[in-house]
Amino acid sequence: MPTINRQVVLARRPNGYPVPGDFRLEEAPLPAVGPGQFLLENHYVSLDAGFRNWMNEGSGDEVLPAMALDAPVMGLTLGRVAESRHPDYVVGEWLMARLCWEEYSVTDGGDFISRLPEPRDCPLSYYLGVLGDTGLSAYFGLLDIGRPAPGETVLVSAAAGAVGNVAGQLAKIHGARAVGIAGSPEKCVRLVDELGFDAAVNYREEGLQGAIAAACPDGVHVYFDSVGGPLLETVVDNLAVGARIALCGAITAYNATEPLPGPSNLFQLTARQALMQGFMTHLQEHRYPEARAALTGWLQSGELKNVEYRLHGMERVGEAFCDLFAGNNFGKTVVQLRDDGE
Ligand SMILES: NC(=O)c1ccc[n+]([C@@H]2O[C@H](COP(=O)([O-])OP(=O)(O)OC[C@H]3O[C@@H](n4cnc5c(N)ncnc54)[C@H](OP(=O)(O)O)[C@@H]3O)[C@@H](O)[C@H]2O)c1
């Protein structure tokens, strides 16, 4: 068994957008596995925008505590049990866990942990993306709140990201038109050409209001929002009567150093008899088997494509997290730590 663990620690609290210098690679002794504990050999680290919140001073809440300075950064990992003194975990099992950015984790299993199905239908990394928290967020948010009907228009923000690309593809599978919002012309082309979106709009270009109106001529029936802020205000002005807005996240707010003003036009929800509702995916855990079965079926039929932005090596985990906010990713961002043949 290894005796040294490579970890990425929070070197300082990000001020606004995270930069690689906020993180530091360190080596630490790997503790022995005690009674009631097991050793997880991490193969992938998942990078998730929402974890940015807990890097701020005093940000602890009912979900997680604030991250500590000079301690390993909290995040989702996928790994294999390499040694076990825990009655419920056996060597060789594959698990996903809310642990840390590190090569090995010694844990008592008290962290949020779920098992990968055996046998597996899909490659390992899919269980962090399209079959993991982000794909499941697209599934629950779009289908429970958005409820797209055939012929309706579904508009998706951060559409080239992990959640958004799945939300748009699910809209198509349910017979709706899918329109994506992304931050570069290249991403817009890929959304249409590779993932089958009907149209895509670049939010960084002038004339966004007109571009959304042109791409959604009957109005926006469903808005799947991961961004919030001024973009939400622009979309509210384009809603169809009876529209549904699924609030998945508010990525604009995560790096703000001052509170952001809310949309000034929420009266439009009244006028257009629209619904706006947030959701938390982890509260739907009892429905994960149903959702994974449906998503796996669409992957196998070829109606749903998995897209990934994959870097390699523990030394690149901090960079990969920064890439999320810089928009360098297309699809789910993961860092692969060791070769698993997939
Ligand atoms: N409710 C839940 O239970 C739940 C669960 C998981 C995730 N989420 C939320 O889902 C959202 C997506 O998370 P993710 O980890 O999957 O990230 P992601 O979508 O893979 O990547 C984030 C994308 O957002 C875009 N972006 C970054 N800053 C932006 C800005 N200021 N304005 C507009 N777009 C911006 C970037 O692409 P561009 O090039 O297009 O800018 C980037 O690729 C986050 O808000 C996260 O908190 C919610």
C-alpha cells in the first residue's frame, strides 16, 4: 500500500474567479486504515461549479461546512476500494464519494457515498457526468419542473457545460426544440452539429435579446437556468405564456465579491403566468435508479451523447476547476488520476 498521498489544498480563498494559484499540490503521509475504515484509491476527480461557494469564508450551511485553508479541497471523487476494515465495503468495489481532491482517501464511509452498479453499463467517468450529479440534475430539473411538451422551445443556459448539454439533449428526446446559450462561437457550433440542438446563441455577443427572440420565435416555454443574473433578466422578457423556469444554479453569483442585483422584471412572471422553481438533486436520491435507467437507455440508443472535458493528473485538478468558470470546458469536467483502461 502507498505511504504518501498527493493532495490539492486550498492555499487561499479565491477572490472572485478562482485562479490556479488559489490551490497548492502537497504530499502528505497516508494514514493506516483503522477499524471501521477503508481506503479508496481515487481514479477520477469531478469538478463541480457549486463547490466554489464553500471556498468562501463563513460559507458553511446545512449541506457542507466552509472549506478550511491549507486543507484538502472538498469535492466528488470516483474510486475503487483498495483495502477495507469496514464490514460494508469490500475490496474492488467502485464508489463515488464526497471526499477531497486527493489520490487516496481513508474514510469510515460517513461521507456522501454511493456505489456504482455491477455490472456497469457505461464507462466509469459517465457516473460522474451524464449518469452522475450533473446528468441527474438535467433529468430532474427539466422533466419535473420544465415538463417540455412536443413542439415547445426549451432554452438552456451554460448549455455547453455538464448539466446544460444533457438538459438540451433531453429536451430534444422529449420532442421539444432545444436552444442553447454558450460563451463562444465554437461552442455554439458544437451544440448544434454534435449534440443536435436546433440553435445556439453566444451570450458574449452584442444584441443578445434579439438573438434569443430570433432563436425562439414562439417565445421560451421552458428555461433551464444554471447562470442567473442579467441573463435570467433577458430571458424573462422572452417568456411564452405559461412558461416554466427550472433554477438549477446561479453561476454568475458564485464568483461575485458583492451581492448582485436580482432581475428587475419579475412582474413578467405574473403577466405571462409563468412558474419559476429551484431544485436540489441530492434530495432525489431515492429516484436515482429510475433516472439512471432512463439516461442509460438513451445513451445506448444513441439519442443521448456523453461529452467530457478530461485532464490528467492530480497536478491539474486546480486548473480544471478554474477552467469551469473560464468556460474552457465542453461537457463534464473530470480529471483522471490513474489509468483504468477506459
Ligand atoms: N441544483 C442542483 O442540485 C445542482 C446540481 C449540480 C449542479 N448544479 C448547478 O449547475 C450549474 C452547472 O454546473 P457544472 O458544474 O455542471 O458546470 P458546467 O455547466 O460544466 O460549466 C459551467 C459553464 O458555465 C458557463 N459560465 C461560466 N461562467 C458564466 C457566466 N458568468 N455566465 C454565463 N455562463 C457562464 C461556462 O461556459 P461558457 O463558455 O458558456 O461561459 C462553463 O462551461 C452550476 O450553477 C451548478 O451549481 C446544480
